[in-house]
Amino acid sequence: MAGRRRPTPLRDRARYRFDSTLARSTGVLLGWLSACCLCVVVPVSALLVWTDPSSPHTFTGRLVIVWRTSAETLRLNGVTGAPLRMLLSALLGVIALLCVSTLIGVITTGLGDRLTELRRGRSTVLERQHAVVLGWSDQVFTVVGELLAARTGRSREVVAVLAHRDPAEMDESLRAALALPGGARLVCRTGSPSDPQALEVVAPHAAGSVLVLPVEDPDADPQVVRALLALRALLGRQPGPPVVAAVRDARYLPAARLAAGPRGTVLETELTTARLLVQSARRPGLPAALRDLLDFAGAEFHLRDATALAGLTFKDAALHIDDAAVVGLLPPEGRPTLTPPAETVVTATDRLIVVAHDDSAASPADLRAHVDPTAVAPPVPRTEGPVRTLLLGWNRRAPLIVHILRATARAGSTLDILTGPHPDPEPLPRTESLSSGRLDTTFHPGDPVRPEVLRALDLFGYDSVLVLGPDAHTGPEQPDDRTLLTLLMLRSIEEEHGRALPVVAELSDPRSRPLAPLGPAADAVVRGELTALLMTQISHNPALAPVFEEVFATRGGALALYPVGDYLRPGREASFATVVAAALARGECAIGYRPGSADPVLRDHGVRLAPRTSERRTWNAADEILVLTRPEPPSEPGGGSESLTGTETGSQTSTGTETGAESLTGSETGPESLTGTEIGSETSTGTQTGAESLTVTGTRTEPRPAPQSASAAEPFAGSDAPNSLPGMRREQDGGGSPAIAPEDDRRTP
């Protein structure tokens, strides 16, 4: 039997009937409003009249006073007399009230619509030399923050952001994450970056720079290409600002280069991140040094005029500048030379590539007297043997990491891969899972977030442990969740054994960095952060694009942290000029140092970049020197990597010598040597055992895979991404030959 229904309270029934009545029509709503007003105004007016000692004593007279008081309260006409006269007066008062209310409503609605339109970001930006950021991703916080930091000193700094999001939300998110400097202005506009009409709102034709960010969508790279095409359609052939864009997949690099045109520079985030992870695994502390070098908070790369130093050797020029660290030369043709030989003569047309705190140059002064030869340590060759690497996790960058490790491994190195919950990861080429004679690759089943799986491995027997998280949009979890869990398991094992693990973790969200349980020998690399910093550096100074190409290329210069004992005798007091001279003797350029644990005052301040060359301090054994160095030849022939130098004019002239890796001069004792001239095809002579040495003519570098022998590494099949250059390229014409820019155009590599 159904239970007896509970009676509905009278209050609920009354509220329901009242709500139903109000929902009928506007007339019913006005009726209820009038009734409520009369029910309040008339009794209160009567009470005021009856309590007034000066009110008439007659009942009729008091009613007249009540009418007048109520009419004045309701803004009606208080005419008295015959009932018809009073009714007409009340009717006119109601009509006047409706007209005034309608006018107020129209004005309020118009203002509200206008404010809503302004909040939607539809108004055109009337600024000049501002920075334009197209797209929205986690990189936008780093990019906008660095743009504002780079433009400090100007009276007004304006950054305009255009994305397909609510402008109020974008503005609130950016202001909450960034501390805007005084005078800075942030302008957010909504619209599609691939729509020319929406682009016109942020005035890219009057901007100082334009940056196109890749969004976190499966079709992110096509959207970047569309945005570049929209910019091209809007700007046409008129000279526009430098454009810096980033794509994730190397397959979209040619299209992005063509769409960007001669004013554009395109970076590839996936390959840059993979290289940074591998370099960080081999050089602990390098991520922090790179962040310090690429942000605008301290020292960064600059170009300086070398006229006053013309005729000096590169070594002497480096010891004539006190407020900067000299790392290379930029000749007029725009092809930078990093870490040149110490005896290279500086010409008046060269520009110095320096690491300095600002672009203002002090007068040169001879600092060679500050060099103390007795403090220089005797040169000891660096020997690196085979290494054991553990890769935990799998994503799009994992095949690139495997390829880079294979291309640079010493004979006898091993790589163990624990793919996690992906039993069928993105396949490697068949040769990637076979022994190459240099790197033995082995796949292990299991999930790295399970403690028993990690304990079954010889974790402390590895030279480095790389932790990767899944790609975004591949599951219900946040991309960094599994990475944080894996780091937590590794940290627990460290505490159990009382030993530190050399861990390098990849994170997607910068907000995950403070949450990461990192051990004393661990570090975290935020995916896309390095690309964002590079984009802001190039947008601020486009002439540095080829410099960054060389710094972050596999075949170009490389950043490294080495013990101070490689350069100086520990415990001695010496100037930084002594360090510079000792580094130049090893073919390296010293650009800073990281105080070790023996220096408690400075050890927590990271790397100190570009100290004064004349600065003196006592150097401890725990100190490390940050240098820019040429790639060292591996111990086995064929294990090196290529180096492209020179300029390209449509044909390739390849000639060079190499011993395993890069060799600027000398003879060849193993790798392939190519000589000859190429016009449309390659002419090569020489012998081949593994790698090749090329000298190419042009304004940019073009990757060419080295022919492989039986002992060499197999090429990365299915993609041209793992080449030895970063994803920074110039425009090409339809035939594939490079588009030649004017000689003075150094804005793009």
C-alpha cells in the first residue's frame, strides 16, 4: 500500500502560486508590483497623516492629505478635486513613470551591451611597437612575463593577447600569475588567430613583434600554420614585425616556414624538449642554468660592435671586456661562429656575441694582467665511458630521446625503457630495438608508479633516470599526475637507501614544479618552457636567432657545467679572467659559475652569469664553471654528429674533415669525408665509416642524414625530426631551395 502523502506546507503552496503568477506575463508582474507598492505606501502615508498634530480634523481632509503623500511618493500628480480629475492625474503620472522607466531601461541596456562588448575584446588596439601574442597555452604565462620583463625601461609596455577565450578570464589569469611592472599594460582580445579580421583588432602591422603559440589540441600545428597564413594575408608585402612561431611536429616545419615568410622564425618544441632532457641527464644542473641564461631577469645573449677590438685575437678580445663574457663572433654575412679558435683575428666588421646583463657596452680595457698562470690547473683530458640510462614512461618525445641517445652514445652504453601502462607505445624503427654496437636498447614491462616494479630494477646502477609523462588529452588524468607519482616512488626509494638518484623529470605545467618531490640530485624540465624563453629572446632581438640555432643544435656549441678543477687549482684565489683564459685554452668559453656547497652564501642563488672579468674570489672544489663548448669527439669512430657551417646559396659544397664528430681542420681518420660541388645533386668523394663532415654555403643550415655503415646508428625512420639542427629555419621557395634574403637581413636564421 502506498504511503500517505505528506501535506504540503502553506508557505510552499503560496510561494509556488506566487512564482507561477509572476511567470505568466509582464502585465501580471506590473500588477503585483503596483499592488505591493500600494499595500506599503498607502498605510504608511495614512499613519503619517493621522499622527501629525497639524493635519485636518475631518476625515475627508485627512484622506486628501493621504492621497497627496502617496502620490508624491509614487511620483504621481497630487491633483485634488473631483474623482475624475484625480483619476486622470494618476493616469498621467503612471504614463510619465512608464516613459521615464523605459528611457532608463534603454540607456541601461545600451550601456550594458557596450560594456559586454568591451569585455569581449572587440575594440581595436591603437598601440605601436607593442608585442602581440597569438594563441593560448601554458606557455603564455612565460611568454607574457618575459615580454614585460624585456621591455622594462620604456615609458609604456603593452602586450596584446589574442585567443579564442573570454578576455576577462585571460586578463584575470595572467594578472594572477604575473606581477605586472609599473607602466605595463595588458590587453586581451577574443577571436581566432587564424581569422584576418580578428587579427586586425590587435594591430599586428604596428607591432614590434608577433609570437604564435601552439595550443594544446591535437590539431595545434595546423592552427599555427593557419595563423601564420592569416598574418601573411593581413600584412601582405608591406614590411612587418618579426614573427616567431612554434610547432610540435617536425612534419609541419616546412609549411610553417613557408607561411611565416622571410620575417618569420619557427621553432620545434618536441625536438627542443627532447634535446634538453638528454643534455640535462648528462649535465646535472643544466636546466637551471638555461633558465637563467634565457630569461630577462639577469644576463642573456647580446651583440656588440667589435670596431674597437679590431686586429686582436679572439682570446685577447675576451680579456678586454670586463662587463660581459665573449662567446663568439658574428661576421657580416650573419653566420655566427661560437667558441672560435683562440687565435682567430677579430675584424672591424664583426660583431661580438656576448653574455651580459644589458646591451650597453663599456669601454674596452686590457685585463690580461688579471690572469694568474700559476692558478691554472694542468690540462687533463676528459674521458667518458659507456653510460646506463633508464627511461620511465612514454610519449611523443620518447622516440626522439631514444634517437638522440643512440646518436651520441659511447660504445657499450645501455638504455632500459619502462613504457608504463602503454603496452604498445609508438613503435620505434626495427633497428632501434636492436644492438647498434654503441647503445643496447631493452624494453621492460611494468608500470613505473608501482613500487615493486621500480624496486625490481637496479636503480642505483644507472647514470641517469629520465621520467616522462603521458601526452595531454590521452586520458582522464592530468599530464603531470603520473610523473608526480613516479617521482614520489623514486623519492621513497632514495630515502629508504639513503642514496640520491640522478633523476630528470619532464613536466607539462609550470605549476607542477613546486609540487614535484625531487631529490638532491634530481631536476625537472618544464615542457615548452625553453621554447617560450627562446621565442621571447628572438622576438626581442631577431639577430640572435642564428646564435640560438648554434647553441641548441646537436652539431653546434653546447652548454655544460664542469668542475672548477678542470680549469683552476681549487683553494686558490684568482680572477674570473683566469677562468676565461683557462677555458679558452681548452677550446671553450666561460660564461659564469655555480658556487658549490662550500660557499653557503651563494650556493642557493643558482648560476652567476657574466661576472666581471676582473672579479676575484677563492675557488672551491665544489664550484662549477658554465662554459660554451664545441662537441667533443666520441671514443668510437662513427659515433659523432655532424656539423654544418658556412652559408648556403642553393647548391651545396661539402668539404671537411672529421674524427668521429666535428673537426674544423685536420685530416680524417674514419668518418666519411665529402668534397666536391653540388648543383641539384650531390658530388661526394671519400670514405665512409659512420658520420660525415660537411661545410655548406648559405644563410641557413639544412639537415642532411649521414650515410650509415654496419657499425653506425640507423636513421630515425618515419620522420625527419631527429636531425642535428633545431627547428629554426628560413623560408623556402616551392622548389625546395632556400629563399635568399638581403645581405643585411639577419633577423632569421
